[in-house]
Amino acid sequence: MPVPSAPFKKALARLSDKEKEALLLRAVRRDAELYDTFSFELLPDVTLASVYEASADRIHELFNVAVTGRLLNRSLVKALRGANQEAGRARRVTKSKQLEVDLGMYTLRLIFDNYTGQFDSVYQGFYVTTARLAVRLTQLIVKHLHEDLWLEYKSELDDFLTQLHGRKKSRELKFDLPRELELPA
């Protein structure tokens, strides 16, 4: 995205309030993420909790649609990628890394409650993508969240990692899958 130049800023400052409003409305009609960002920043009823609920509903719907697909493993991989994109979108809208972690944990709960049978499939895509999400969450938690929040996620994430290690496919991964969420001393 280009950095606004000085002449652009001056031209924008010369616009009347009505012209600025028209320009802003035209911009948010074209970009849904921009609309969501402005909604979050300007509307009092759009909170972190409401953004979480809306994103969790979209993630749940992605997995519901995946179940109706012909090739379940491939559909689940596609749904998991969509869930990761939705979590990233929610983070960009709210600027909250904890929201991204919460949505990632929600996705893992959804997977481990409903779709672990697909880990034993001949196709490795869904297992590998789930393991990558677990690794990403371990990194996000330690790097971006406050130390007080680490313990909140540790037991549940350790359980997911243990279940992933319990599968024979864990030995075939091309990346390091931690056995537990390692907290720095």
C-alpha cells in the first residue's frame, strides 16, 4: 500500500466534510475489511467479543460446508486455511494478537471435537495443516502475548500437541512439532 504523499494530504485537507464522507463511504463499499475496521473503531456496539463471535461463526460455517464436499480431507484442508485467514483478518481489524490466538484455539477445538478421524486418512494434508496451526499458536502465544496469559492456553494446547504426537504421521512431519508449550524462564 502506498504511503500518502504531502500533496495528497493537502488535497485531502482541502475537501469539505461532505466530500470526505462521500469518499470514505465509497472506499468502505469496495473493501469489506476496511468497513469492518472502521466499524470496530467507530461503532460502540462492535467490540472484541462481537468480532470474535462473528469470526467464530464464519469458521464454524467453513467446516460445516467442508463436510458436504466429496473429498473430505481436501475440503477440511481448504476450511482450515479459510479459518486461518479469518483469524488473520480479525487480528488486522482489531489489532489484537490475543483474538487471533483465541480463534486459532477455537479452530483446534472444533477439529479435535469433530474431525480427528481424518488424521488417519491416507492423505496427510489435513493432519499437516492442523499441526502447522498448533506450531503457529505456540509461537504466537510466547512471542506476542503477556506472560500472565500463557498459562491460560498451556493445558489445552499441550493436550492438542499430545494428541498430534500420538499419531504415527507425527514422525513424517518436515517441521518440528513441539511436545508442549514451552514457556521461557
